[in-house]
Amino acid sequence: MTFLEQQRPTWDEYFIMIAKLAATRSTCLAFPVGAVIVKDRQVLATGYNGSPSGSAHCTAQGFCYPGLSSCDASSSLPSRAVHAEANAIAQAAKHGISTHGASIYVTLEPCISCLKLIISAGIQEVFYETGFNKGEKGLVRDAFLKDGLVNLTQIHLSSETAKRASIFLLNPTSVAREIS
Ligand SMILES: [Zn+2]
Ligand SMILES: [Zn+2]
């Protein structure tokens, strides 16, 4: 493999980087999450967590609910945010794109609600960066896995790839390569 080939991100790294970029658009104060739905190595849809289309952004209000710093800060009020995975699936639905047999890359392990949605949308493979479900939620997730409804794989972006990508972001991208 040539040096320049070695420097190319893997497909997993490529798609998780797109999910990370999508997360930069998140509008909920809880934490940023980005997702990208992929089939046959092509992007079908992207999403990030934020309030429903047309509703005030948590970031614009400065709070999720009055007096609540984060959508996660209340045990009774539901999150205002449509989660990134749900938004990506909704985007596909809105534009009539089939998600059957697709994969999803997401910066956070899907919550149980999103995992159910992913399964029902026919998405078979989930690649995520950071773990989320613990305790009883983890047991529900594990039951879905045991039934073979979906596969979950934790992946990491190598720091070498991330550094190279940051150079692309920090500088004009399409200039002659410096091969060192
Ligand atoms: Zn919020
Ligand atoms: Zn979710």
C-alpha cells in the first residue's frame, strides 16, 4: 500500500467523521450527537439532536425547559430533542429513501427508543463511538442483540486520522499535497 493510500481514512472512520461533523449542528444543551445512515458505502441521510423542525432551539433559548439547563436534567419531562438517529430516519422518510438493510453511524450508542426505531426501520448494523445504555437499559439492548434484531459495534477514530482531518478543516483543503 502506498503512503497516500495508508493516509486515507477507513470507511468506518470516514462515516464516523461525517457523524461527528453532523453533531456540530446539534441544538440541544444536553450533549451533541450526530448520525449518518449509510448503505452500500453511500450516505442516505444525516441527523443531529435538536428540537423538532420549526420549534425553538434549546441553544437559542439558553435552556431546554425554563429553569432546566439540560433536556436530561429532569426525571419527568421528556427531552425536547429529536435524537440524531431519529432525525436521520425522519429525513430519509421525508424524502422517500428506504433504510432497509442500511447501517447507521452515530457518535453515541442509541438510547432504547432510537434502537427500537432503528430496528423497525430495517437498519441492521449500528456503529457508535461512546457507550450509553447501562443497567436495565443495557439488559433491554442485550435482549435485542440476543434476538439477532440488530448488531452493535463500538468504533474509534484513530488520532492519526483525526489529526489529518483537522488539517483539512483548519486550512484550505484543495491545495497541492505536501508529501513528507
Ligand atoms: Zn434541549
Ligand atoms: Zn435516542
